[in-house]
Amino acid sequence: MKTHDFLQTYPACYSGQEFARQYPTMREVWDACPRADWLLWILRHVGLSHHEIPLRRFTCACIRGTPIKDGRTVWDLLSDPRSRKAIEVVEAYCAGEGTAEDLLNAANAAYVAYAADAIVSGTTAAATTAAAYVAHAATAAYTYADAAVYAADYVADDAAAARLWQANELRKHIPNPF
């Protein structure tokens, strides 16, 4: 699909349009895109809602691996075991080893952890919010993927590096849709 045609149908933010217009096709845009949030936006508009498990896996990878500072990741900010457990439950669910009820229970526990962390630190709260969203069984796949992306962006020292890491990670979980 030609980039111009896609952007005519689905108007993107100004910076997203500026980036995309460098490439003649959306296939090239997908392969070169340096931001996971833009890739998630593209996925929404091409109607690929059947990627629930890959999006959950991507989201867990964002929590575990997005670099923030001093060699740490978002995972390192999850000081409450309930938040870490939520991610582990989602990973088990993706492997076919859990139920929607397990996800809901983990999400509820992670929300309690979030409430406690929000009082202590805004930075940690961003990470624990993402953990709660990731686990929540009733939340749309894109919503929890967005939560992980934005939480990591909030806590990263180098947002551009974190965004690029996430974009590359997303492409590992969801192949080019064009």
C-alpha cells in the first residue's frame, strides 16, 4: 500500500506523517519506524485485532526489557511482587498455562500494588500501572500494549532509545502487515 494513500485514509499526527512520507510504501514505513506507539497505531488501522497473544507477549517484553537507565529496565522498577507476578501470569497465559480468571486475579493484585506505589513514587507508579493493565483480562490488547510503551517512555532516560528498542521488539512479535 502506498504511504500517501494510507495517510489519506488514516490521518496520523504531524510527526508521524512527516516520518512516514519519507517512504513510498507502508511496508517500508513499518520496517523503518522507530516508535512502537506509531506501529501500534498502524496495527489498529489495518484491522489486525487478532494479534492478542503476540501483543500480550510484546507487552511483557516491554516491561522486562525496555532500557531505562544504569542498565536497568522497567522490570527493575516493579518493587512490589504483585506487579511482577502479574507479568509472569500473563506470560504463562500466553504459553497456554493459565486462564482468564488467573489474569483477572493478577490484575486485581497489581492494581493494589499500583495504588500503594502511586503514593511513594510517580516513576514506579507508571511501571506498576503498566503491569496491572498487562494482566487485566478485560482490557483490549492495544490498551495494555500502549500502557507498557508509555510507562517505559515515561521512565526512560533516553526516550528515543527506549522507543526504538520497543519498535524492534514489536516487529519480532508481529510481522510486517503490508
